[in-house]
Amino acid sequence: MNSFPPPDAYKLALDTCTGFKRKADHNKNESLLCFAIVVLCSLTSPLFVTLGDGLWIGKVLPSVLSLSAAASTAWLQLRKPQTLWSLYRDCQRRIEDHLYQYQYGLLDYALPENERVPLLVNAIRTIAWDAHQRWLPLVPTPEAIDTKTITSKNEHNSPN
């Protein structure tokens, strides 16, 4: 068995926190961008239909805007960046809290340094594992997509 020196617990926590921050920021930007596209395209499309003359301004541009709004809406519903943003930001803040407690010897970390290290590493491990478990149900599966598509088609083609 290899005998590697144990990683610095504080650096491990900082690196994990930075990773969650990066993921949260990415999903925040993605969520806000898609939302802005939906709002902007949905509000401007009818203006071009009503006020636009000709094929390009009156028909093609509104169609492209409507398609963009629909695609962004579908992306938001399928990928759920706003939920991922919340998940990753929560993990980031929880790790930051543990870092403060560790650094200043607060609450559970009011112990000698050598006893605080395993506590911090275990807290980071628990948060990362919890994030993974909360992330798994958010991953779209082909079965879920097919089921939604079939259900949606059946509802629209229903003879009622």
C-alpha cells in the first residue's frame, strides 16, 4: 500500500468549497441567461408579428424568437440549472461554515488541532456525498424524457 502524506484538511476544504462555488456560479449564469432569453424573446416576438412588414421581420424573426424562447424553457426544465445553483451554493456555504468553526475552534471544533482535522475532513466528505445524492435525481434520464414525451403526446391526442 502506498504511503502518501495525508492532504492538508484546510486546503482540501478550500478546494472543495472553490469547486462548489465554481459550479454554483456556472449554474447561476446559465439559469439567468436562459431566463433572460425566455423573457426577451417572448415579449418581443409579438411586436415583430404585429409591426413587422415582410417575410423576414414579420414572420422569420418572430419564429426564431419563439423557437429560442421554447428551447430556453425546455433547457431550464430539463437541465434545472436553478436547482443546481441552489444545491451547489448550499454546499459552498456549509463548507465555509465548517471552515470558520475549524479555524476559530468553535462548536464541534473546540478541540485540540489534531482532533479537529478528522472532524473537518469527515464534514467535507459528508457534504460532498450529500451533494452527489441530491444531484442524482436531477440528472435527466432517457426513460424520464421518453415518459414525459409519450404522456404529453397522449394528452394532446386524447379523443376527449
